[in-house]
Amino acid sequence: MLQLRVEAIEKENADTSTFYLKEVNGNKIAYQAGQFITLVINHHGEEIRRSYSLSSSPQEALLAVTIKRIPNGEITRYLHAYTKIGDVWNAVEPAGRFTPPQLSNDTTLFYFAAGSGIVPIYAHLKYLLRQQSSLKITLFYSNLNSQAIIFKQQLDELANAYPQQLNIVHLLSSEARRLNNIMAEKLVREYARAYLQQAQFYICGPFTYMRMVQLTLLYMGMESSQIHKENFVLETVPVSTTVTNFAPQKLRIFYQQEWHDIVVGENQTILQAALQNQLHIPYSCGSGVCAACAVKCTNGNVTIVKNEVLTDAELKQGWVLTCTGYAVSDDVVLDFG
């Protein structure tokens, strides 16, 4: 568990603030641009976990999370109202797979962000623009109006500092530029031109927004491997399974250089069983959308009832999610490495 001291707080707009953090023991925290941290909060005597994207990039001295206050979000309202400089937050190590690609001389990236979906993308931009001078990036950023734009000044400064590499297109609903599938296709064809088949597309925002952009890209002929989404902030659509009852099973888990043998109860997820046995394996969302609990299954069979993050290739390699995974054989072996 990390202990992070709040070093500074910066207001980005009326509803959004950036909290700058430093490990209490002074250690540098390793992470990749676009990842998130999970805060472990004791709220009214109950442990609550909430994941927030890192807006900092690995080159920066301080860790930073940018959090939008949600009107009905008890935790975001609490953090905004009561956090002060010097407070110490408990957190799980950075995780997440919404990370930049390996760069090549012909890398061309297109980002779609809506509202606070800009947070991990902003981390990407800062990191990538310092890595390769030939990199071409286009950002389509949707907001209700100009006052709602997060990182407005910082994005302008990046665009001015890297005019040959970064192009930002603001889409404001107040100016009748609300992104839909027709506009998305038009923008991609206009800005991607000859790069359609080589480009990589990154999307972050509300569920309906991301689904619309993804379906538009697929309709245009993009391969699923070209499309990357940040999922953990989404209101996910439940995924059902044909199996309605999961029998008790035995399984082995290799975690923190030790083997642990546990029994999973009837209709109990692997994560629930581990925590019940005081085995505190990593997790965050608890609903199959963030991959913080992803682990390699090296033996046996696991059924995942909800998966919004693992790719088909990763599933074939044996990766599973413990938060929505059920052991369906008594020889399951999970290896956290």
C-alpha cells in the first residue's frame, strides 16, 4: 500500500482539481503515462476504493491525479471539500492498460476525449511529445462549453510548443459542435487522410460517447487492434453468462513470492475468496473494467462473467480478472509473478 502526501492542489475549472502527491517515504513511484491509482478511503468506518487517472507523466517529479467533482458522487465531493495540503492518502500502486504505444518513425495518433476523459490523454501527450520529434498527434476534445475545458491553458501551451506535431480540435456543444457518428467519421477522414490503416486511436469519456466513437471507427474499416479505450471510468453494461451457479473449488495463487491454497465458495468470485482468506491481492473497480486485478491463469479453467478490458489475445494467453472470475475446475493456478 502506498502512502501519498498531498503536496499541492490546483483548481482546473469550477468542478475539477489536480492533487499533486508524493510518496511519504520519498521513493519515486514507477508508472506509465495513462495509468490510474486507486485510493483506499476509510469513509464512515467503511473501506471504499476509487480509481482516478494520473494526469502526470513519468518524467515529472510529483504524481498528480485530476478529479472532477460529481454532483452525486459522495467520494469526489468529500475529496474536493476536505482535502488539504499535508494530508496523507492510502493508495494501491498505479495500474491500467491505457498506455502509449511503442513509437516508430511513422506513428500517427488520434485521440478522442470528452470532459474529464482528457485526464489520462493529457498524460499521454506530455509523455509522447518529448519522446519523438516526428510524432503526429491529433486530439478531438468534446466539452459543453469553453468554461468546462480541463487543462485549457496547458493544452494551448503544448500546441504552441509542438506546432508541427500536435493538432487540437475543440468540439463545444455550446457552438453546435456536439460529436456524433457522422461528425466523427468526417473528422477522421479529414485529419487522418492517408494514415487510416496505420493510425492508432485512443478514446476516453462517458460510455455512450466511447461506444459511438468505437463503432464509427469499426464501421469505417478500422481494425479492433487500432482502437484503445480507457474503461474503468465507465458505466458498464452488464455481461451475462450462461452459467448461473458456480460450485465450490480449490485453487492455488502465487502472490508476493508465496503460494496460497484457498477454497472458493459457491458462487464466490476469486477476489472475494482471496479477501475472505486475508489474501490481499490487487483490485480496484471490482466490476471487470480496470484490469487492476488481472492475473495469468497457468492451469485450470476460469469463467469471467464481465470483461471490459482484456483483449481476445490476452484471454488466449490465459489472462483473467479475479473480480469477475469464477473457478470452474479444481486445478486452477493463478500466478501474479
